[in-house]
Amino acid sequence: MEEPIVVAEGLHKRFGTTQALRGLDLTVPAGTVCGVLGPNGAGKTTLIRILATLAAPDAGRARIAGHDVVREADRVRARIGLAGQYAAVDEKMTGRGNLRMFARLYHLPRREAHRRADELLERFGLAEAADRQVGGYSGGMRRRLDLITCLILRPAVLFLDEPTTGLDPRSRGEIWDAIRRLVADGTTVLLTTQYLDEADQLADDIAVVDHGRVIATGTPDALKARLGDRLDVVLQDRAQLEHGASVLAGLTGAEPAVDAEHARLGVALPGDTVRLADVVRELDRAGVAAADVSLRRPTLDEVFLSLTGRPATEQPDHADETAPVKEAV
């Protein structure tokens, strides 16, 4: 059986008195997107730095495409790309000029550098803006340009650390489309993000990291299934929230979450033992007027909260160590 393209085994890393990684294990199959989720300071950035050869573990080992990230760092660097949280392109140059410059820094011959730059600009929808100064690009265009500078040498594995931080929804969608094109061409992507909808949209598998360890893995659907279906009840009168919560607790055996602002109650259902008809009947019998009763799958936010005990935030993860630099070359 072919080894996964990314393998981390028992990684430990300490910074002073802070234990950033505590025996972290991770495997990522080739040609997939792995979303790495975790609270601030969970160890996500430290993991990326080790896998990208920018830091060495105190213990454990990691391999990229079969090469040890410490003993064979040069071979690893030849197979990876790394894009950090902020675009690192030169805003005074044109898009085409940036790509040609990076290609020459990667020691491509001049003609090949020009050909590769033109190919990437066309493929990622930047050909029309190629000869404009990057300072006039939108945020999404700058991030796309930054992303494709990592693709000049066709990396087998691309590390994306918070790639859509600070972007508007349209620009985020452009980056998502670019990532999907990469994976369709065979690139493996390791994505750290705290936008859980991003992980839900892009990731084939998710690894949830907390306190320096992977505490859960699986597809987005599999992780949601572990939490079970959710029952949402919106009441007509906020004054009945406490009474309604008591009814739901009696039906499900669990204490409902109360959203007083929206007069909403939410609770996990125990398997298939409770039907919507039962809920409606018991609320009616108790004299609790419901405006809406619905059954749904949990969100990744709810899965995250259940696993870590903390809500996901949309702040960059700098707590475990400084963010990765532009790229390992």
C-alpha cells in the first residue's frame, strides 16, 4: 500500500515553557485537501513549520513524499510550496513581473520562466491584469497571485496557512476555486483555517488539533455524524423558553442550548429515538407555542465546540509561534 504523502508521527515541540506539540500524529493521502482546525495556540502553525522544514521537532519524525523533513530537508523543499496568511508579492511590480522574478529565483531558464509565468496567469484568471501593477489589484487577486508563485515548480504538497484571512466573500470564493483546480491537477493541500465553512467546502478530511495533539479526524460529514442530528425549536414567546427547555430535556435527556435573543432552543437528539411529531405533541401538551420545529445536521462550528470546548474564532493563529514565512525553497 502506498504511503500517504504527508506523515507526522509523535511530533513534540517546546518553546520555552510552552509545549506547542505533544505527540502529534497526522497522515494525508496524496491528491487530497486536509483541513487542520484548532483554537489559537493549538499547534497548527508549529506543525506547518515543521512539515515545511522551517523548524525541527524536539522528538518524533515527519516525512513528505517519503523524505524525512530533518535529514532530507533539501529534497522536501523541492517538493513543497508554502503560502502564509498575507500576500508576499511586490506591489510595485506587475503580476507578470512578479511571477517571472520568482521563476528566475527558482533557477528556471529565462525562456522557461516566461512561459511558466504566462501559463499560470492564464490558468488562474489573471492574464488580463498581468501587466498592471499589483498595488492596483483587489485583495483576492493579490492572494491568487501569491498562491500561484508557490506553483512555479509544481509542488507535490502545498501548505496554505490561513489563505483567505481578511478577504471579502467574493475573494474567498476565488481562492477556493483556485485550490480546487490545484487538487484536480494532483496537488496535495494542507490547509490551516479558522473559517469552518472553508474547511467544510474544501477539505476531503479534517484534523482537529488541540493542546498540541490531533484529537479527531474524518471527513466533514463523518465528524458531523459523530455529534448526531440537532433539533431546533423557535418559540413564539421568549417567556416560555425555560418551560420549553424543560420539555425538550425530558424528551432527549440532554439540556438544550438557549438562544434568548431569537427565542430558540437547540439540542442533540439521541439516535432515532425522538421524532419531530413527538416534539410537537409534547410542546403542545405543555402549552408551549412553537413557531418552528426543525431537524438538521450539526455544523462544523458545533462539532468544533463539542470537541474542544471552545468556539472557533476567525483570528490568525500566532499563539504557538510566529507565522510561516513566504515559502521554503
